Amino acid sequence: MNLPVTFEMPGQSVLDRAARTRLLALDVDGVLTDGSVWYGEQGETLKPFNILDGLGIRLLLENGIAVAVITARRSAPLLRRTEDLRIPHVLTGVGDKPQAWAGLLAELHLDSDEAAFMGDDLIDLAVLRRAGLAMTVPNAHPLLLQECHWHSRRPGGQGAVREASELILHAQGRLQAILERYRHG
């Protein structure tokens, strides 16, 4: 029995790209969060993260897909979330995302066509152009919507990364077994 998935079925080119993916790297603000930055009374930064995205990341890691975060900002809430999810590659305070991307690929011994990147704003465009699978969110900058291979239906911070995770797992023939496992407990 085929169970429904949360993404619209993409074209074959996107599925081929997703099938080759061995790394999903993520921007944070606007992708893992809705892009909002909240400040508490004591000046602390607060960020909301979506549980749907967390399970998607966990499923990727459990299925041998590396996950990384590449972000220009530094924040304690992000470090706490990436620690909770056991994301092994967390690059914060990055001024040059293409350089960080190249370093990550070298560290993991991957070619660009084996790596996906999900970003939402102009600062992400140079990496998205290098990625084998360029992914974004529907509320991204219009230029990214034009240039990316795929975009989620859900906005950043509201399950977009989960959709991306399920797309990759589907293209690699792993999603159906995962869904069945949860269905049958």
C-alpha cells in the first residue's frame, strides 16, 4: 500500500537529483525557523523550531544522509536545537557561505551533485547555484524561487525541512518502509 507523503510529486529531474543526495545542508533563519528573531526581557534570543522538521532530520540521519547547518548568525537556541537533533555539522557565524560549503563537501568527501542545500534569501544563492539539489521555501526571495530545483509547500519553520527530508528519502526508495514502520508501530 502506498501511503501519502507531504510533498507534491516533483518532476523526474528533481527525483534524480534527490536520489543522489548524501548531504542536506540547511540555512536556519527562514528555513528551520520562520525567520523571526525574538528577544526576551534580558536580551536573550529566542527562536521557535518545528517538531516536524526535527523528525525529518532524524530520519535522514538514521538513513545515512548527512545533515549540516550553515548560517551567518550565531545563536544559543540554534546550538541547543542542533545538539538535541545530533546534527553533526554546525557552521555558525559564517561570513562566506560558498567557502563553508566547499569546506564541508571536502570534509565529507562529496561532490556538489551529491549534496542538497535549502536556503531562502539572497545570501544563500551562491551555494544554491553550486548544489546538486537546490531547495527553497515558498516564501523565499523570488530570485530563489526561479533558480531552485524544488520548493516546499510549507513555509520555513513550519515543516519545510520535513518535506525536503521526505522527498530525499522517497527518491532513494526509503520513505515507504519508514512510513510503514510508523504505521504498524
